[in-house]
Amino acid sequence: MGVGALGVTWRSRLPDGTAVALKRLAAPSREPDPRLEQLQRLGDLGHGNLLGLLSVFQEDGHVWVASRLNDGVSLNRVLEGGRMRPACAVAIGMAVLDGLTALHAVGI
């Protein structure tokens, strides 16, 4: 699906056929990765503006994250179309802030 600063993401399927996003985070390590605890807390959050995590694990030094698949349009793609209407920009900004507030409430 893509490569970014956080790692590589693939579209995958669970045994029941459900489509998911599977991300291998960058920066492998042989030590237990401190991001595991934070990601596991994120999985318990269940906030509507945050992607739902299904599983987080470490294998061969890599942290893997399986999450619900979001087939929405990326903000990058939206911005390629030019300037947003102010009301749209405010709505997106408020949704992002709401998600960040939820993250901060659980110490992430």
C-alpha cells in the first residue's frame, strides 16, 4: 500500500477474509521495542477518529501492527486538488485534534 517514515504497509487478509492493513515499523531492534506498550494501549482506546488496531507484536526485531483498513482519501490527496474551503479545513482540524486529545488522555 505504501512506504512512509514509520515503515511499510501492506494490504492483507485475515483468515476470515477481512481486509486489514499490516504495517512493519521502521528501525528494527533485537531489544523489546518501547513502542509496543504504547501501541497496545492505543489498541484499547477505540476512538472514532483513530484507526482501530487489531494486533501489535514484535517478530525478528520488527514491530508489526495489524489495523482495520481505511479506504478513505488521504489528506495529501485532498490537498493535491488545491485549497480547501475554510469550513472543510476547520472540520478536518477539529477531528484531528479530537483524536490527539484522546491519545493524550491515555498518555500517548
